[in-house]
Amino acid sequence: MEFFTCIAKLKKLLPPTLAGGIKNAFIKNDTLYFIMENKALEFEANYKLNTLTPLLKEFCKKESGCEEVKFSKIRAYSKNEPKKERPVTTFLEKERSDGKFENNFTNPVLKEKLELIRKEIMKNASKA
């Protein structure tokens, strides 16, 4: 838990464009890794963090609660995740029904739902 509060403090020290693009962080093999949102932020972060590494290390030594966070290098990378897009569906066929059919349901809930379907069919039939 202390690690995440320390990372939150470190993010406040970074430029806003970088801090807003950090999705997660972890330490492995004496290196602090920042997971960035995209490749452009990754390149910018690696460029800027090279100059900020000594300052951030010194901050961790002096800040209470961050003494346990020790690293010698900072690297940023981004995962290549495809964008999640919803498939767009379009109504390709012309409505064949005219909405004239019997509603034989005795259950009032089902009867009402079938009437809503009938209204949609009649609305689409008039457009076709």
C-alpha cells in the first residue's frame, strides 16, 4: 500500500501530460517501470524521465513513507492493446411484415411486449 501512495506522490511531481498518461507502475530488478497509455507518451516519458531520475530517487529517500521504494533506473513502456470498438450493425433487409398478426398471449407482460414489437415492425414497414 505504501508503494502506491509513494507512486501517487511521484506522479504529482511529473509534468501533467506524463502523470495523466500513467496507467500503472511497478518495480522489478531495481528499475521503476511506468506503464503508459500509448507509444507517444512512452517515448516522451523515457526522454524526460532520464533527466528526472536523480531527483525522483532523492525525493523517495527524503519523503516519509517512500523510504522503502528504491530504484536506480526509470523506464516507461506501453502495451499494444487493440482499441475496443463495438461492431456497428445496420438494418440491411427491407421489412417484410406489415405488423398484421394475432396476439394470442394470455400473459399481460408478454402481450404488451408483442405489441411493442408490432409497433416497431409497423414503423419499419412504413420506411421501406
